[in-house]
Amino acid sequence: MLGAIRNKSKGWVAYLIVGLITVPFALFGIQDYASRSSNTSIAKVDGEDIDINIYYQELNSQQRNLQQQLGAAYTQEIDNTLKQTLLDSLINEKLIENYARSLDIVTLDDEVKSVIEMNQAFLVDGVFSQDRYTQLLRLNSYSPAGYEIAQSKALNREQIKRNLSGSAFMSSTQTAQLNDLAAQQREISYIALNTENYLDQVSVSQSQISDYFNENRSSFIEGRKVKVDFVELTLDSMEEPESPTGDDLKSLYDENADLYTNPEKRRAQHILLDNEDLANDLLDQISQGANFAELARANSEDTSSNEEGGDLGFFERELMGAEFDTVAFAMDIGDVSEVVATDYGYFHIIKLTDIEPETMQSFEEVEDQLASLYIKNAKEKLLFGSLEEFMNLSYEESLDMVADQFGLALQTSVYFSERNTQYDPKFVANAFSSAVIDEGENSEVMEMSPEKFVVLALSDLQSERERELSEVEGQIESILKSAAAKEVIDNIAENIASALSSGDEQSANQLIAENNLEWVSEGWISRASELPFGVSSLAFTLAKPEEGRHTYSFESASRLTSLVIDLAGVRVPEGDSDTGISALYLSQENNEMFISLIKQLRENAEIKVFTDLL
């Protein structure tokens, strides 16, 4: 498609068209598109449009990503499935959006702001960058207002999920039974046999090797390989800016005061209680002169601080909870608070013991850091300012022209296959894309990191070929010998387990001795125990042994390993332990409830799909 456009469009018109098609929308997901070309709908949900631009915006992005990943394996069936899945997703989002509106669910602007500022895509050195935010939105044809509205809608949908999470429940009996199963322990020993120790006991003939090669020729096809030219636009490739003046650094210092500010800290003791009457009683005792620390030691539910007389050490704002912060940061040293209720059903009595005021590093202390920050910021502006031109020129011109225009090195890779791990997966996928290999075009500009953008083009292609028998003879011999050795150890392990199960310990011990095998005793293990060869998982599939007996089993752990497992006992440890299994079960229940909600909304909605536009 892009090739056809390229043949018909040049100059700024081509830049505009490609800018709308090739930008990486997947970064943001399905959102409101700021520049819609028309009001044409792909579907209607209860009379409300799902704009066709949104549908094709995301479809183009997902098609491109899948085609790069799957190459020739990308079929029409996959494409049809992708289209239907995407359309279903858009319809479901619209249904939930309407449902949230019917419940008067609202997301506050501060919540949207917080989510955006935590998005990794917009961070530079771990800090939200307004410049990067604006740049990425512009590259993806979004307006800040449109993007923020879309984020607000997404958060509204999430609220529906969170509200459902409190609906599922389990009885105490069910919880106990699940906990017992999850906490169960098993006493096991095992013998491990490995093919490596039996390779000298098996042999492979030349005819076996030839037969295997002829029967598995497709397994010995060497895939195609490419060599590509590429150009990197990086932060380091930007020209060094002029050294900052003192005024420049002082402005930067003022603009980034938070970076060089040590926030106010406070130290407090507290008594944490789950009974409001007791809290009021203790507060009365404190007002009459009782020792705060002694009351904390005797009464506080906070086991991490009660032994220290309730001392919490120094803390900053937003570390102790909103209710606690509001009170603690309004007190003077020595003050004792009223009883402070929390949303979790607990009650605090707080005594403020010390204050470390907010301090700021002086300009002189951080002047060198400011100079580095100034230079980095200046180079980032140059990088993002150059990026659009880099993308446009990469679309229009050859890579040597791009390299020359930006004063960058034209680099060349070694030959590599689609399974290569030396290069970034994104780099490999683009190198094997249809646009690069079949149409001879430059790839799209790839963002390898916030400071590195790469474009590549095909330098040379080596077609796939069938290897000769002489090239793979050693590999085949190894495969066949390993398979033969596996048959040997399977037989030995099965005979040992069978003998032990029938009570013939003499025969079992003879086999163990003849093969220089040893039991590995693991004692009592849990489901979470990390043992070699997947022994933990296998042990928990065995039948519980009868009283006074053992359960013995032969297990094929892998192509290289066989096991004999001895299960000596099963127990549930004493004591009250919450394994968390009930929480996992409830999470699954919540997912099922959400799916049921979607199903019900779809059944009750009027949905019309314009299939001719798919």
C-alpha cells in the first residue's frame, strides 16, 4: 500500500499521507483520533457512532506489527480474525463507556494527569517530559485534549472493573479447603537419569542417519538471511550546544526546584487501634499525663512500631496515608492529636516528636549537574526537532542521502536470520518486512529508545536453501543417539518404579547399583518449592499413598531426563495460613463477571455493523 502511494505522491503531500498512516499508534492504544476525515461509521452502538477512522487507525498499526512478526505466516485468516477482534473490542469499549455514563461514573482531571505523567513513553530520565509528551502526540496526530479525553474514558471503564471486584465472594469453608490444597506438603525423594550418561551404550548406523535426513528434509532448511544498511539518529549524534550562561543555569535551577529540594520530614509516635472507644479512653489517659510510649507498647496494633513506643521515625508526605498526613503535617512538636479515623476501620493517636524542615541544595552545589542537564535538554530538543525531518527524508530518499543530510554514519549489519538475537527484535522484524525485502523500500523509523531512532534498508538477501547431508550428519547422529539413550533410561526408570511398587526392593536396588544411581531426598516440599527437572509439579500429581506405604512413579521429565519419584507422605501444616489462592480464585471470578456483563450489555444493545466497510 505504501509503495503505491509512494509511486503517486512526492513532496509535502506524500509526507502528509505517510505521516497519517505509518506513525506508531500502538503506543497509545485505541483512542480518540484528533483529525477525523469524516463522520463515516464502522458500526453503531445504541445509535452512537464508532468512527471508521479509529478502526482503521488501529487496524493499520496492528496489521503492520503482525506482518513484521509473522512474515509469510501472516494469512488472510489471521487478517480476518484481527479485523473481527478489533471491531469487537471497539464495540465492547463503547458499551462499557455508555454503561459507566449511565452510572454517573466520573474520572477527575487529577487522576488523568497522574496516569499520563506515569506513562513510561513520556518519561525522560524517569521524569515526565512535557516536550516529549507534546512531540509524541503530534507525531501520532493527537491533540493533548483528545488524548486526555480518551484517557478519561479508559479510566471510567476501569472503574467498572474495580466496582465488580467486590462482588465475588467465597465461604469460609471454601476458603479453608482451597488453602489446605494450596498449603499441602509432600515428602519426596527421587532418582534422576540423564541420557548423557548412556550415549556410549547406543550406536547409530549410517543408514539410520540417511533415513532420518530423507524423512526430515524440511527440518534442515536454512532460512533466508539479510544484510542491511542502517542509520541511527541519537542523542549523542546531536551537535554540542553552546555552553550555558550563568543566567541559563539559574533559570534551569528555578524551573527544576523540585529536583534539588529535600522535602519536609516529620517524626511521630502513634498508637494504632481497631476500637474507637479504646482509642478515646487512651487519649483521655494521655491528656491526664499517662506515658504515650508505654500506652503504645501495651495497646498499639502496629507490631512494627509498638515495641519502640510507637515511634515511626522520619517520614515525608504521602507515605503514611491521607488521614494521617493531614493531621501530622498540621501539628507542632509535642502535640498529641485527637483520635484519627481511617478508611480501613483503624484509629490513630499521633504525637509529633520532631520536624526536619524543607531544605534546598544551593545553586553552587548543583551547578555542575545543571550544566549537564542544560546540555542534555538542549540536545533532546535538537533530537526531537530533527525527528520529523528524519522520518520524512527516510521515506523519500535513499539511506546514504539521509546519512549525508544529517552528518551520520551509514552502517551495515552482518548477515542475520529472522531468529537472530544479536539485534533488537524490532530491528529484525523491520529488516524482514515486506516493504524492505519485496518492495525495496526503507523501513519505517524505529524508536529503539527515547534517545535512539533507526531506519534501515536492504543491502543483500540470501535465499533459503536446503542443507546437504554432509553438513548436518553430526547433528543427526547426536539426535538419534540421544533418542536411543532416552529409551534406555525410560526403561530403567520404569523397571525401578515397577519393582518398588510391587515390593521387590531387591531388584530395584540391583538396578540402582548397576547404573550408579542415587536417591535425592528433598524431605517435605510445597507446591512452590523450586526443584530440578520439574520434580515439584510432578510430585503433586501423584496419588496419595496409603497409610504406611509409599507411592512410586516413573516420569519422563524431558527429552534428556527420566525420573523415579518416591512419595512417602502427604500433610497439611498446622496453623492458620493464607496462601492467597482464594484471592486468585476471586480474581478469576471477577474476570468472568466482567465477561458476563459485556455479554449482557451486548444482548440488550442495538448494534449495527457496516460489514461492507471492513
